[in-house]
Amino acid sequence: MRELKILAVVVALTLITYWGVEPYAHHEMHPKVEAADFTFSDVKETVADVKAVEGNAANGETLVTANCTACHSIESKGFPQVMDHASSAAAYGVTPPDLGSAGKLYDETYLAAFIKNPAIASKVAHKFVDGRAHPMPSYDWMQPQEIADMVAYLKSIAPKEMTNKEVFTDACQRCHGIKYADMKGGSMAAFTPNADVKHYMGKLPPDLSQYIKSRGHHYLETFVNDPQKHLEGTAMPRVGLNEEAQAQVISYLEEIGDSKKTEREELGPKFLIYMIIFAIFGFLWKASKWRDVH
């Protein structure tokens, strides 16, 4: 009985210490932020005139071809990259994305706002001051109908289904690598060369192979949706992914960085049951051996 009392005291002190320290540390390291906003409410008003009209995809094709394909590829529609990754990164600071999947990955409201003013929509206007200009020009001179047409076209050519890896590649790989996905082949390195993206962003964007473990699911969900919530003034833009696309990005990070998560979670209850049974047998064995002594 004395041993059980000692065990109870140790457990109680351990729990008091843990619950007294851990929540405070978690609060300091991961302060509470608002949930991810997939309606992009902060730019809704700026594109209310665009949302009020119905887009014409046929006219949007003409506008996108005339205004976008000089910098952006649309491989699925026969518009290849004008320059290779290194050349385009040197010219623009970062490799421009292929627009073939934009209509599936990005929220419709965000797309319209981004076309109007990319720096404001992506929340990086603080980077472009004192004569510095965003590599993509603003199209706020366009009529609402024209922007609606462009969004309609991008949505019309978007693939119906994409794998988690494809979503990550199109949404993140221009700046971020994920080397653990292909250590030998190197196919998951960032498209933009390190020197160019470091100059454009101010520092080298991290490899994301282990971010699901080092940051956690909730942090990534809120950070990807709006990096400014966690790192005010960061150079990372708000990407504008819709809820489905963002979930696929995080799922891919789990596939690469925490591939044993399901097995680990399944093993946990079994291990606890084993420990309980082992403790019972251990107590019974101890009682049988020390019965005469006590």
C-alpha cells in the first residue's frame, strides 16, 4: 500500500507540474489566432462589383491570353513556359505559376481581388514601398465584367481532380522545397533558385518536409490561410487557397513528414492496455512475494 501512495504522490506532482507549465508555454509559443477565413472577407467589398456580374469564359480566354501568357504558362491549353525556371525567377524574383489549375486551387473571391491588386490581396503591400513594385501588375483599371470573365475562364479550364502532390506542386513549390519527398531525385526542390527567392522574400523559405511535426496541423491551417496572423510583416504572401486545396496541401505534408501517424495512433491504445495489464501482474507478483514480510 505504501508504494501505491508514493506512486500517487509522484503522479500528482507530475501532473501539477505539467499542467502548470505546458499550457503557459503553449500560449506563449502559439498564441491564439482567429480561425482560417476561407471567405476572404477583407477583400470581399473590393470585388463586390466583380461578383455582381456573371463571367463569360469565352471572353475571359481572350483576356487571359492577351494579358497573362507573356509571363504565365498554361500547359494544359498549349501555352508553355516562356522562360525556364531560373530565367523567369531572375526576371520576376520568383517563378510565375502555371494558371491551368488556378481556378481549382484558389478561391473565386481571392482570384478576382488578386487580379485587381495582387499586393493587397496577398497582404504583402508592406514589401512594395519606396518605388518597389509587385512583379505582377495591378489590373484595377479593368472593368468588373472583364475580371469576372477572366476568373470564369480560369475556373472553366481547371482540372476536376488533383492529387495532394499536384496541389502542393502548383501552390507551394515555386518557393518551398520538400526534399524528403524525393531525396535522391531532387524533383521536389523549389522551382525558384535559392539566390533569387532569398532576394525576393528577404530570406530563404524553409523546406517543408518536417513542418507538420514542428508546427502542427492547426498552425499550418491558419498560417497558410493568412501568414500575417502568426508573423506580422512576413514576406510570405497569403496564397488564397480554397478550403479543399489547403486541406490537400496539409495532407501532403502529413504524407511526407508524418507518414507513420496512423500506425502510431493505432498503436497508442494497445500500448496503454499492455502497460495496464503489465502493472496489474507486477502488483500481484510483488504482493505474493512480500506478503510474509509485511
